[in-house]
Amino acid sequence: MSSLNELQELIHEKYGIEASTLDPHASMREKGFDSLALVEFVFTIEDKFGITMPDTDMNIDTLAELANVVDKIRASQPTT
């Protein structure tokens, strides 16, 4: 299951941007996410999903890319 919808809802909760306006393949910077906002959002994602995003994945530009990384990390975690 993709975390894309969860990420869209998280953006809505945190920044007030309607999930329906978030094109998963458009640059997040086009929606006003500068480098600092993206880093802050990654911290929010880590807290929400209980994961750690590797520094090597910090060049993510689209929501679809971010969801893909989150999905891979979540899939690699042992289930409890």
C-alpha cells in the first residue's frame, strides 16, 4: 500500500494545502516547499511513521518520490 495518500493528508494537516491540489509528480518546491520546509516535513514524516529517512534520500523533489522512499523504508521494517 502506498503512503501517498497519508503524505497528502499530512501536508494538509500541517500546511493547510488541500490534498486534491497536490500533484504527486510535480515539484514540491512549486507548492512553496523550500529546502527548510522539506527538511521539516521529513522530520514530521519520521515522527508520524516511526522511521528514519536516510540522508542519501534528501534530494527528493516530488511527493511520489517521497512516498516511494517511505514505502521502501516501511516495507523493510519488521512487523510487530
